[in-house]
Amino acid sequence: MINPYQHALDGLVIRDPVQAFFDWCRERERIREKREAGEAPPWSGDPVFQRGRFLNVFREDDKGTKAVLNFAGKVKDSLPDLIHALFFARWCNQHTTLNALDPHILKSVDKLHHALLHEVPQPWKSEVYPVVPVQWEGREYDRLEACVELFPLCIGFLEKSVRAAKGNVMTANRSINAVFRMSNDFPIFMALVDLALYEPEVMDPNSPVPTGIGAQPFLDRLQVHLGAATHQEAAEKMIELQESYWPEAKRRFTPIDIEYLSCECRKYYSYVNGTKKFEGKNLFTMS
């Protein structure tokens, strides 16, 4: 698959990508704190932060992840139900839908189908990342069909794959997508790292994670700068360096944090480099 972000940072000099990473984190966290405290914008003197749209440093502070965790948390005492809720939530990925539904509706195909199309605010799904068709037992399921029909059929398979992975996100991801055969398996990955927030003994929060296409250019810079053999080794070194560069952070980073924050840093420096434009969904608004 061609990575559309592969050359986003070409030609841009970032003398110390480690320092740049933690500088980005501190400034983005200050913006969140000022906004939540009710201060008037702009919350930063940085023109890129003023105009661009970015995720928070800690993904549990984003409204989308908050909605996912609130939705799935209602069935957290049952691992099969929790897995079902998280996979549905990451296929849907629309906070207004998740905030409107009770996860127990997932077991009723007809009620869920009607609710998604007629009862929740439209659109019922988010297009923040692509959700491609899933293969299952000789049939292809589109996004709606997967949410409504497929997941009740395959929860046993998903739970078995999760348990067999022994806490490793990448192992579980590969096992599941070997059957689902998705050309972009990002929703699987997101459901698995969400599971680690609820069941750390089942899915390890410190598990190695795959590198997404958006994070690759900045992780490449970190890997070279740190003399690491792999992106995973670079992530481990960044976690160690957090104590020196950002000791006041509210929690310790995990590999998924380094991966997704590298994606946000790639976005930031793509604006700086002129390879990303302040337009469309990239443009920050107060909504």
C-alpha cells in the first residue's frame, strides 16, 4: 500500500525530533488545560496550533475516546460483551451515536439497524479514519452490516483471538485480520488498544504496536536520531526519556501513545513544511 504521508516531511530540518516531540506535547496539553479552564482563545501563540486541528496528548481526553470508553464501560464486567462494544464503537467511531445508545442494543439486530439509521443523529458514523469491508465465512460485510450483523456472529472468534495473543496487540491484530482480510485494519487495532484500558491482564497496555502510515515519517526521524533498530525500540526509548523531558506529565506514556503522538507531530510539521494545508476538516473550528 502506498503511504500518502511518506514524503510529508521531506526537506524539513528538525534538528532534535525528541525535543520537538516533547515540546509539541507540552504545548498541546497547555492548550487543553486553558480551554477546559474556560479561558478565551487563542490558547497558544503558535499559528499552527491556532489554525490546525490536533488530538489531545492523552487520548482519553478526546471526546471520541471518552464516548467509546463510556459506551463500553457499561458492559465491562463481561469480556465478550466488552469486546463486542469496543469493536462496534471503533467501527462506528461517532461520539453522538455512542452517547445516544446503550450497548445492550448490540444484541438486537433489528433494533440496532433501525436506531443507527433513524434514531441517532446523522451521520451515524464518523469518517475520521476509513472503515473498509470485512470478510467472514465467504461473505463481505460493509460497515453497517459489520456493526449490525457480523459482530454478534464472531464475538467468540474475537475473544479467542484476544486470549490467544497473551497480551500482545500486534499478535491479536494479525490473527483477527487474517480472517477479516481488511485492507486497512486500523479499527481492529483501535479496539484492541481500548481493551487494554479495561483489561490490562488480557491486553497489555505496554504491548508493542504496529506503526500507522501517518506516524511513520516522524517515527523514522525518532528512530534515526535515537539510533534505534526499530520503531518499537524508538518508542521504548521515548518512554524512558519522558522522565527527563516531561516529568510533570499526568501519566507515563505507553507504546500506543508514542505511535499516535508521532502521527500528530507529523501533522504539525507537515503544516510547517507546507505539505499539509489549513483547509476542510484539518482547519480548527470551535465546534
